[in-house]
Amino acid sequence: EVPCAEPVMKLAQDTFAELQEFLPRVPLVTSLRMEGMTERHWKEIWDVVGQQINSEMKDFNLRALCGEPYKLQDHTEFLQSVAARANKEFSIERRLRQMCSAWDGVFFDCGEQYASSGTQVLGGMDNVSVLLDEQLAATQVLQHSPFKGHLAPEIEDWAVKLRYMLEHLEEWRRCQINWQYLQPIFDSLDVTRQLPSESRRFKAVDSLWRSTMQSTKEDPRALVCLGQAGMLDRWVKGNYDLESARRSLEYYLESKREKCSRLYFLSNNELLEVLSQSKDPRRVQPFINRLFTGVNELIFKGKIVSSIISPEGEEVHLHHEVGTRDGSVETWLGQLELALFATVRSAIAIAVASWSPSGPPTSDLVAQAVLCAHQVHFTLAVESALATPHKGENDGTKLRQLLQQLEQDLISSAANLASSKGLKGSERALVEALAILKVHHRDVVASLVAASVTERSAFEWVSQLRHSWEVSNNEPDLITGPSTPQGCIWIRRASSGLPYGHEYLGEVARIVVTPTTLRCQAALLDLQCLGRGGAVFGKSGCGKSSTVQDLAREVGRHCLSFDCTSGLDRLLASQMLKGAAGSGSWCCFDELKSASPEALGLLAHLLAQIFAARSTLVREGLWAHAAKAEFDFEGSPCFVRASFGFFATLRTAPSDLSPFGLLPPSLVGSLRPVAMGDPDPVSLAEVYFIAAGFEDPSGLARKVVIAFRWLEDNLGGSNLEGGFTSSSLSNPRAIIIVVLKLCQIRNELGAPVAFLSGGAARQVSKQQKAQDHQKAQEQQNELKKLEAKEEEQYQLMRTIRDFMQPGLLVGLHPFLEDILSDLFPAAGDRADRQRGPTVVSAGGRGAVEVSSLAAAACEALHLDPGKAFTMKVVHLHTAVQSGQGVMLVGPAGSGKTACQRVLQRVLKGQSATEVTLHTLSPAAAEGGHFLGRFDQAEWRDGALAAAARCAASDATGASHWLVMDGPVVPSWADGVCAALDKGRRLCLGSGEVIKLHSNTILLFESEDLQSASPASVSRCLVVYFESATVGIMPQEPQAMQSRR
């Protein structure tokens, strides 16, 4: 027995008994101490118990409440229900207090002054809107609560106040959007005079806006601002007035565009900028290239437009001057359009009439007219050769003679090009375009001779695109005037035909015509004559867009091209289509699958109406510019001319079941698919080499194609970590880049000068003594030609090396040298004596000079350059000077950014040219923050668009590098493909196209190209950085200097 156990057990038993007695009272205690019990709830208990009870009474304890006279334990269930209800009501009341107090820290942000308006705009609306939505949702829950009880009126009042605030905020937001759009417009005195009633409406709302923003600035509390009585009605009336003014403004702009459809190519803000200064016609100058792509500047004599200047610098005097003194902008722009038509047709007529067998006088003629005359006379020459004599049959002798004549002409053209180092840019472009046409004409005649064609009606001839000058009653461009030439060029193929458009194009560059492009253009021409649109599909890099644009130049049409990967919305699509239809232009939408579903739906609806109206004109042969058919679009009348054309390009993969993909069936019904296969790279390279005046174009063309095939087979699969893969090497764009680079070097250096060796010179000297002087001269020329061919092969080998070596792993450089040595054995010995990049690059700077300047730049930047790092600077220099896009690929810390900074200093020291780096991070710019987006109906440039606009507006001649640092993914990289093409156009979702200068380079800095699409990689040169080669060591001194 344990001592004192009995007292302990008794204590435990008493405690247990008390607990047993207390446990039934726990619900009672919980109910009486429930949070939220108010006097109203104690009154309910008083009525049931019959005694006055509250929490303030003197004997408010459990023992007293369970005894006489209260005996609350008998009313436990009732007390629990009252306490639960009290707690729920308290939670509702607390939630209401929390919602009210949440507004204490919510303020509007008036910010800085908006533009030059003298007042502010409202900021912080998104946070207020989110809070209102959350509290409205919470208040609706409280309204449906069964415990709201006496709080129902308070909840209802709060819900009404929140709804009022939300409506107030929405109307305020709408007013701000409309006010921001209209304020700079009605700030112009000219617009105010032209729209007086709308101006008065705007001024009344503007006064309301300014006074409200002033009071908001003084007291920015959102609860106070949104709770003002009567303001909602004032905003509703103000919005009605602003929207009415905006509709009137839209009608006003639409009336201007109906008179000159090319004004659809300008945004509303741009058009208003032109209209607001209608008394000064020179205000059109910044936008004239958007209206007429071949016109870069108008030359005024007072208030009269006398001539134009193309982007290539060609000055053309108008057929008749256009006065702007008494006419509105849309009137004299329409007259300028007709004057340009007359100018081109008159120039073509003069070129056709002044043509001679020895060639046209290119110095005094419009370049576009020279090309047209050349094609017209080629058609005449072939048809003359195929003409049946009066007696006997055509045996094809004249056609074979014509072929010999064309071959001799081509040889002489190549010789002239070889010695034409001093030609200007526009003159060389014309000569090269003529050379490309001559090659095509030679191939056409050669195919006719091979097919033994002896009649004009033979299919082999009528299936070709033929240009002929014809005079008919149905003039395509009716322009009156005593000196207006009669007739125009017709482009025919088989039974299809359409007149030349006489659009001044400025640019005369032509693509190389291969059987693939010829079939595609023939199909598109047939679709144009049948009144249908065409959808050109094929893989990336096969020339879909360039084929459509070249056909537009072939038939003299304005081609409006837009890259849909930049964002094509419904409004932009309608503006572009209505403008193209009204002006008779062509539309080419690249990568149509990337457009928004709303835009595709509108295109389907609008194209069906346009083609239905156009079919009447085509069926009746009404090709005149004055002839137009009307159609209805969303209740407004529009019109279309017969010359309108719509084309789209679609990128396809071998796995695609249909080229149209997920395009709406209604849109597919308006388009006809046209397949575009890979062009023949040998033909492409040969024609480019002929146009550049090379001595052995066919041999060089075969060599460069074989070289890339060997490189693809031997290096493509082994270079997965580098910049090149089999897909990038097999793309025809890679071959074209090398070919054009070689042509660029040729244009800068001129024809290679062949010097005879001493032994050869002595041998020739002996022959001159023994033989006839003429025979010795012929042998000397043959020796010079032989050495010239060897020099050309050497240049080609070095160009291929310069293209391939920067993108290869260092371990693969010996394999590249072995392949080039096998392919160019004659140039191999000379190459062994001179390693490294091409001695003369664009700008005439050599690799040795670049290396020395790079060493000095590294010293200034506290870098310790190794040989490999210096070589990468030279590689990047060569790539940048080519004018292509450049991809810097390699792991982090391999020196990509440092190489850019070093080359920036090199170029400044080399030519005193400032290079501005715009480093962007596409991954950090989500949504439309990289290219651009619409924010409250106002277009806002993204990071890339802002940088490109800054570079395009720089008139100092400084270079700009737009560096995109991050993974190259198609979601944003495909949107800049148009900026990497020859046209260098950055298409924005607003419809604006930023034309980049030749000194603006796009650089992509990425760790790898695994996510990049072939469309992006094929347009760029690649410089690969290996961490093992460059490493961290060259940058160590800079880090130590920074720490010191």
C-alpha cells in the first residue's frame, strides 16, 4: 500500500466528477462567449428565459447562470442557434468593414502631363477595376447569405455603390480612350475648321476632362473620385459626344480614302497628320513611299510636283506636272497617280521606239521602261523568227540564228560587266537585271530550238510569258493629253492576258527565272485572269514571296506585302484589302496561317465579295483604270478595279496533309493552291555569276553547289553543337548568300587582273617574233582568261570558307580545308600560302588590320585576347559587313557579348563610324511587348519596334545593331524574317512597315539553335563560340580591373 494514496484518489475522483458535471455545460459556455453576441441577441435570450441577461451583469458566471432563476442549461439548443446566427452576422459585418477599409490605400495615379495636352490621364485603373470585381463578387455572396438579417439594407447599399463605381470607372475609361485618340486631332486648327460641330462637342468634353483630372489630382482617393454623385451621367453624355465625333471623323476620313484609295495604306493618325497640314503639300513626303513604293521623294517647284526620286536615286520627270495649290490632298494625290501612269507609259513607248539591236541607251531612259522594251523586242524577235515565209516552210534557221545572237549578246554583256567597276548602284542594278533577263531569254529560245518549234502557235512558245505593244480601243489607263502615247504593253500566256499596270516601281532588280518560278508565275497569272486568288505553298527558303513580288514587277503592279507573323487583326486586314481593291494593287500576305482567326474570317467574307464584283470587270475585259465595280462591305459602299490581285504564301512541311492547314473553308474557296518546289541552285548561281560578269559562271555554279552538298554530307550531322546542321546547309538560301557575297567582292575589286608569269611572258615574246602578232595576242588573251578563271575559283573557295568556318566547331576546320582542297585543287596551293578570312572584305578592310584593331580594342576594354578570340572578332566583322542577319551561338561565358563590344570599337577606329547597340531580351518581353501591341485602341511599340524606329530615323549614317539576347524561338523570331530579307521590312501589327537602313544589322545571341525555325536560320550568317576555345580567361583581366 502506498502512503497518502487515499487523498490523491479522492482528489482525482472529485476532479473527474467536476469535469463530468462541467462537460454538459461546454456548449453553453461556448454559446455565451461567441464572438458577435450583441444586445439584440441578449434581448432574444431574455425573452425566452424570462429574466434580464447580458454580458455586463454583475453575476455573469456559469454557476449563477445555471442556477435559479436563469437555468440556462435548459435552453442550450436555443442558445446555440442564437450564438451561431450572431457569429455569422458578425462575419458579414466584419467583411463589410474590411471591404470599406480596403479602399483607404487605393489611389488613382494621375502621373505626368499627357503629351502636350496640358493635363493628365488617369492611371492605376487596372488595380481599381480588379478590386471592384473582387468586392462585387464578395458582396453578391453576402446578398444571398441566409444570415444577412438586419444587415441586408447595408449590404444592398454597398452593392449599389460598388456597381455605381464600376460603371463610373468604365465610362471614365471609355472617355479617356476616346479623349486620347481625339485630343491631338482636334488640337489642329485645320481639323477644327473642317469639322466645326464635332470640334464644339469635343471642347465641351475636354473641359469636363480637364476639370475632373484637376480635382482627381488634388484628391486621388479612388473611393471619393468614383463615388461622386452625378459624375456617371456626365461621363455617359461625354462618351456619347466623343463617339459621335469619332464616327463623324471616321466618315470624314473614309470620304477622303474613297477619293484616293491609296490613303487606306496610311493609319488614321498618319492620314490626319497629312490632312491637318493640307496647305503644305510637302507634309506628304514622310508617307509618300507608303502610298507609292517606287517613290521616295517628290520634287516641288513651288506648289507643283514636277518630278520624283526613287529609293534607288533615279530621278524621273513627270509626263505632266501636278498642281497642289487649289486641290485637297486626296485630289492631287489621285492626279499624281494618273501622272505616274502616264509617265511610265510614255517612257516605255520611247524606250520601245528607240530600241536598237546593239542595245538601248540606258542613260536617258527610265530603268523600268528599259526592261519592258527589252522584253517587248525579245517577243518581236522570236515571233519574227517563227514567222512562216511566203514560199516554203520555216526550217528553224532564223530561230537558231537568234539563239546564236543571244549567246553572243550574253558574252558581250558579261565582258561589259567585268569592266564596269565604276557603275553606280542604280546603273549596276539595271545592267544586272538586263543580264538576268537575257539569260532567261536565251534559255527560252534554246528550249524552242530543242523542241524544233517552227510556228508561232506552238504550245512551247505560247505557254511563255510574252510582252507585246498593242493598240486597242480599251486603253487600260485612260489619260487624256495631246502627247499621251497610244497603246500599252500586254502580257500574255496561252489564252490568258492582261495589260501592263504602268505602276512606277523604282526598283528594277529581278529574280532568277528557273523552271520552278516560271511555272508558279504562269499559274498565278492564269489565276489573275480568271479572277481568283492564289496561295503559294512550299517549304521555307524556296522563294514564295519573292516570286509573287517579281511577277508584280513583271506586270507593272503595286504589290502590298505584309508579314502576318507580326500580327494581322481584323481592322488592319480590312484596311489593306479595301485599299488594294480600290487602287488596283496586289496584296501578298506572307504566312497567312499566322493571322488571327478574326482576320481570317473577315478575309474570307471580304474576298468573296471582292472577287464577285471583280469577275464582272474581268469577264467584260474592262481593264481600264477608270473602270471599277462596287460592292458592299458592312453597310458601306466600296469598289474594286480589275487589276486587283490577292495572293498568300503558306509555309508547309512534308508531314502536312493539306497546304491550307486550319484555314477557314470559306477562305480556302477563294484561293487556289500553287505548289512551289525548290529552285535549281545551279541555275540560280549561274545567272547571278553571269550578272556579276564572271568569266566562268557555269563552272563556278557547279562548284559551289557541289561544295555545299559535300559539306552537308560530311559536316552537317557532325556539327550538331555548332551553328550549322544538315537542314541549314541544304537550304538554297545558304548557297545564294555565298553567291551574292562573291558577287559583292567582285563588284568592289572589279575583274581579276591576270598577270603572266615570267616563263609564259618569254614564251609569248618568242612566239611574237616567230608568228603573227594577232595569233600571239589571242594566246595571251587565252592565258589571261585561264588565270582569271583560276582567280575566280580562288575567290569562290575563300568565300565558302568565310561562310562556313565561323559556324563550325574548331575540330572540323581541317575537314573543311580538305574538302575545299579536293574541290579546288588549282586554288589550293595559293590558299596554303594565305590562310584566314578573305583579305578584302566589304569596305576594303583586311583581316590583318581588323586583328590589330581588335587587339587595341581589347586592351582598352581590359581584355586579354587570345588568338581564337581575335579570330572570332574577324569572323563577326566579316558577317556584319555582309549586311545579313547574324546569329552568335555558343554557351554562356564564351565571349559573345565581349566580341560585340570589341568589334564596336574596331569599327569606330576603322572608319570613325559610331555603332549603337540595342540589346533586347525577347524572353522578358511577354505578349506584344516585344514587337508591339494595341493598348486601349492606341498602338504602342514593343522593344524591338522602338529600337528599329530609332535606327530608321537616324539620318547621321551611324550603324545600329539590334541584338536579341535569348533563345531563338519561332513565336517571335518568325515575326522579324521580313526584316532579314532583301526588302528589310519590319511589319508591325498596326499596319506600319519600318524600312531598315542597310547599316542596321539584326544580331541573335543564343546558346543554341534547337528551337529556331529554318526560316530564321536560313536568313542569317552563323558565328559559333566554343567555351573551350574562347573561355573565361580573355575576360579575367576585366573582372580583376572592375574589382580594383
